[in-house]
Amino acid sequence: ASLPWGNSMADLSANVTMARKGLANMAITACFAGPLFNILVGCGAGFGVLRNVTQNEFNYVTLTPAINTGFLFCFINCGMLLVSGLVINKGVIPAGHGYFALALYFVYIFTSLLLQFLS
């Protein structure tokens, strides 16, 4: 659980610094572009190596209950963000959503730990 936090702290520091220097658009773009780049290049390189090692044309990926739980909580957070920001508050994300997101994150961590130790 500490690896994602450690990986994100440098990005957070750089993005906050860019925003404080008046480069808010660049900072917001970096919030999305950095993780997207990591996912695309990391998965692409990993699956490329896997294909070369196994010589299989197709490699099937199974999703564990922990991964499905992560997707579920991600969709819940995104859905609540859209509902609270677009539908209810007319394009303004309320400050209370941050507290909801943190509470949801702690519920996710608790659920993930339960799934890990009960299965």
C-alpha cells in the first residue's frame, strides 16, 4: 500500500509547484498524463516481454476479487464526483466531496484487507 503513495508524492510535489508558478493548466494535465503514461508504458512493456518469453499470441488476464473491488470503488468515486459536481452543484465540486473521497478510500482499504486475509 505504500508504493502507490511513494510513487505519487513526487508527482504531487511537481504539480503543486507548477500550479504555484502560474502553470495551472500544465499541472492539471500532468495529473492525468503522468499516471496514464505509467499505465500504458508499464502494461505495454510488461505484456511485450511476456509475449516474447511465452511465445503466446494471446495471454488471458483474470481479475481477482481485490482488483474488482478497486474498480468498484473507483466507479463509485467517479460517479459521486459527476453527480455532486455536475448535476447537483452545476459544475462546482464541493469541498465536502474530498471528505467523502477520503472516507471511501478508507472503506476501500478496509475491504481490500478483508478480501486479502479472508481468501
